[in-house]
Amino acid sequence: MLKGKKLSILGDSISTYRGVSNDAAANYTIAENPWFYRPAFPLEKTYWSRLMRTFGLTLCVNNSWSGGNLSGGQNPCSGVNRAHNLANNSGEKPDFIIVFMGINDLGRGVRPAVFAEDYEKTLAIIQEKYPSAKVCCVNLPNREPSVKKQTEVFNKIIEGAVSKAGERFFIADLFSSRLNNDFYYINTVDGLHPDEDGAAIIAETLEGAFRSYLKIPD
């Protein structure tokens, strides 16, 4: 059903991989994107590689920036500005887009009102530039009790933006996944970035969201 369809990603460090998320041959604007993931972490173990294999997707552009906020005014690393660049150098546009951002905004104390405005703007840009793409927005994980309430505030913002954007947009509910405060730190390499098992849980969550939205049986 999805074999050969193109996937683009708008993300932060969790979605990076050296030589992929800064591959100028895919999109010249991403050449300087910094990364977190690199060998010896296996490329095929990233959450998005797993998802692509499951559904037969091909990568269009992975525009992920290690350390990037979604919000950020004119900051070139912010997702709201990078959302313009999810097609490849040949002009091919993605059939599917993953938006997986907000953890850095939360950690840096971006005000909810600012995050809300920029998240809605990001989805509006995507809606205008990629009018045929289906867009999966990943909410923020339930990492620890001390930030749970603020995480829920940010996730409500994501939920509202997705609802406002329309039927081509849907949510992958990472907050309710197995990657929660009981397991998050066990399934990360440094307390923030998922290890291979954590990436598998993210892929599992996204797969479930895709299947539910597209009505694909298990």
C-alpha cells in the first residue's frame, strides 16, 4: 500500500543521523545540519529506518537538526523555518511527513503561547507547500514526573494544532507509549536520546499511528 512512497522528517537530534540528516545531495539547505546519531549506532536501528522498512517507504528529506527548537523566530535551526525545506533537490515532494519536535522547546522554557503559535505556523507551512502529504505529528514522551504537567501542556498544544490543521494531519501518541517515565532512562543512551530499544518503541508507536490513520490492518 505504501511501497515506494516518499517520507520526509522535520525533527531535532532524536531524528538525526550523520550523512543523512545533513545530506546536501538530498536537499542543499540541510548541508550544515548538526547530528547526534552516527556510527556505531546502526542506521537501520533508527526509529525512522525501522518505520520505512515496515511500510516500504523511501526517504525524501530528513531535515533534522540536533539541538533545534521548533520555535525560534528567524533562527535557521528552528523547525518553523526548516519546514519550508522538506522536498528534495529534484523537486520531489514527500507523500508522508513526520514532525517530531518540541522536546528542546520544553527543556529551554519556551513559553506555551510561543510554542503554540509556531507549531500552528509550522503545520500551516507544511499544508501549503506539501498539499498532498499526510503528516504525522509525534507528541512529547512522558519522561519524568517533574516535567509531566508541562509536557501535557505542550501535548495539548500539539493536539490542538493537529486538529486545526485538518484531516491530513494525525498524532502518534508517544506520551502514552511504553517509552514513559518508568523506562525512558533505561531506554536512552544519555537520559534523553533513545537507544536501540527506545528507537524501536518510537517506531512501534508511529507504526500504530500510521496503521490506525490509514486503516492498514496489522
